[in-house]
Amino acid sequence: MSGVQRFAQLCRTIVGVGRNYKDHAAELGNSVPSKPLIFMKPPASIILEGENIEIPVGCSEIHHEIELGIVIQSKCKNVPEAEAMNYVGGYILALDMTARDFQNEAKKKGQPWAMAKCFDTSCPVSNFIPKEQISDPHDVQLLCSVNDTERQNGHTKDMIFRVPYLISYISKYFTLNEGDLILTGTPAGVGPVKSGDVIQGEIPGVVKFTYKVTSRV
Ligand code: MG
């Protein structure tokens, strides 16, 4: 695969992993899960640089969550953990934009997270990162700033469930294909943004992106 446009065309499934960093689970008052907490985002929520993040109607607290994304290379079904890395085609840096007020309401009522996680523009991504550029997905620094102020500075070594385990686990339930995406969870430091803010994400020396936040009208 080459280029983020091709990825965006191919992607048919996005699997999100929640609470995959201890410090992030703690900052929202959540316990650490004993198995991966899985949710989905629709591929239609992907945006590329040049497009804006739109705050959903009625949302009063939208959060940035910077995450390492795993882009799948080939059909992935019941993949053993030991072979999982053979199915990685590359990576992207992504924001799992989350309507936190919608999510808190859903959590309280035991309702699904769709309104919090799946709205239009909720999955801004970086350029495609070829697999060779990240030799170990557990040795990646994840940075996120808002209006030039650092908000998140995490490291993928702190993931609770690691990439091969996640691919193997997810592939038991969802068949993944070329271009599908796994969002591996966010480190601590998530927080609100408002219309007019500028979010920057970075893996130092590898990739960088900038997205502006606007209101949906
Ligand atoms: Mg997330």
C-alpha cells in the first residue's frame, strides 16, 4: 500500500481499543480492563489533512485522543499471536475524537458509544507510515498539542494489550482486510478542544499532522 488516499479508499472496518493505557484509564476514573475493550468507528469518519474536525451538534465537550493506528495488509481471520505482525502493512497516527459528554451519558445509561465515537470527522489521520519506518510499534512516542501547548506525551511501550495480541484477539471476531485499521488506544492527557483550536499530532522523526476544529452547522 502507498499513500493515505489509498488507505482511506480501502478501509472498510475501524476497530477501536479503549482503556489500553493504565494512566489514561485512571484519568477518566475507569478501571483497567481484563480483556480488550472494543468499539467500532465507521470508515466514513476518516478525514485527511486539509479537512476540519467538526464538533457534533449538541456536544459541549469533545476530546482529542492521540493513537497509533495499525493498518492491515491482508485478510486477517483467526490469526495466531506469533504470526500477527505479518499482517501489518503499515501505520498511521490518528485522533480518536470523542464526544466525552455524549460518552459519559451513554456510560451512565448503559447505552452504546456510537454518538460519542462515530460522528463525521471523528477519525483524522496522518499520512500513511510504511511498516519499515516503525521497527517496533511498542517503541513509539505519541505527541499531541493544542494551540502549541503540549497535551499528550505518551509512549506505546505503556500499552496494556500489545499489537500482536490485539490483532489476534480482534481477528477472532472480525475478519480484517487490506486497509482496515486498528486504533490501539490513547495515553494520558486527553482533554477538550473548542471551535478555532488547532490540534497537532506527531511521532517525532516519522510523521506530523495539523487539524483545525470547527463547529458543525
Ligand atoms: Mg481512543
